[in-house]
Amino acid sequence: MGIIIQEIWSDLHNEIKVDARGSIKKVINIEAVRASINNILLTPKGTRVMLRDFGSDIKALLFENVDENLTDIIAEEIKTAIRIWDNRVIVNSINFTTDPDKNSVSIGLTFTILGYDEVFSFSTVI
């Protein structure tokens, strides 16, 4: 008999996959929180119908010069967007790896969830 994990949070899988029963696959608990962060950061503001303010403006920064000033702006945008749209998450740190040749920024962040002591991580590239 397998271990049953209590479902606290759930969200749709970011890739909209189908599970073995033919239902849309969902992610639970920490993976649901990571999916939420991903959705917040990678959804451009103004693109979600009926919730125009949802998301962040970090994708709009892709065509700016990649420098330290840009990473400061992105860090503030990340903190603000997550604070507004997912009140479970507290951002602890944000790290950047810039690639000016590809005009891209890899983002790694560590975060905690309110009520939990464990530190989690999330990463993406813009």
C-alpha cells in the first residue's frame, strides 16, 4: 500500500497533460505552489481575460540591456507580483545568471510557504 499524501493545494499541470483516467492532470502541494509562481511570473499583465492585472511585467523586460540594473528591476517585479497574487509565498532570495549574447536571464529563487519551515526553490528563464 502506497503512502497517501494529504492534498492541501492543487493546480492544473502547466503543460495541460492528461492523467491515466483521462482527466486534466493536476499538481498538488509544493508543485501547485511552484505552478502558481510560474503562472504569475510568466503571464504578461493584460493578457488574462477578466483579470487584466494578473501576472508580471518581466517578459516585457526581455529587450532591455542585460545588466545589474535590469536584475534589480526584475527582482522587484518578482517580489511585487508574488506578494500580490500568492499570499502563501514569502520570497527569501533571488539569484540571476545573465546571458547578454542570448539576451536572457535565468532566475532562481528560494521561498518559504506561510506556516512551514522548509525552504523551497523555483527556477525559470526569461
